[in-house]
Amino acid sequence: MTRQLNLRVNNDFAERLEKLSRRLGQPMSTVLEAIGTPAIEAQESDFQFEEKALAAWENYQLNGVHVTDTTIDALFTDALKQATIVAEKRTK
């Protein structure tokens, strides 16, 4: 299912988007969705990471339970993997 959106953008952005879509031979909506999807996914991932971090901090403040440095390393390794996946999608 698709949905129509009306967006206000400055003239320069609109002209560049039109030019790019003509060169690619695709509708502007397709180009904009291809460009915007990785950016949205990256922002959503950042929000999820922040929510988890805040929840862990609140939990620690309430009960003093903490995680080991090994667990922290694993969390950051996982976050790096997710960021790498998002970055790779952006370059495609």
C-alpha cells in the first residue's frame, strides 16, 4: 500500500531531486524513498540504543545492579555491527 505525501522543500532540493530522478530514470518518489529509508533506519536505531541505555541507567539507579565490562563490550560490538549495516546500506 502506498500513501501520498505533500512535502515542502526548497527549490534547490527539488531541482536536484528532479535532475537525479531523470538521470536514474525513476520517479522522484522512488529516489527519495531509496535515499530516505537508510536515514530513517539509522535514526530509529539511534533512538533504540538511547532508550536501552536510559533504561539500563534507570535500572542501575533503582537497584544498583550493574553489568560487567564484558557485557558492555558486547553491547558496543553489537551497536557497531548495526551501525556498519546501516552505513553499508547508505553506500549502495
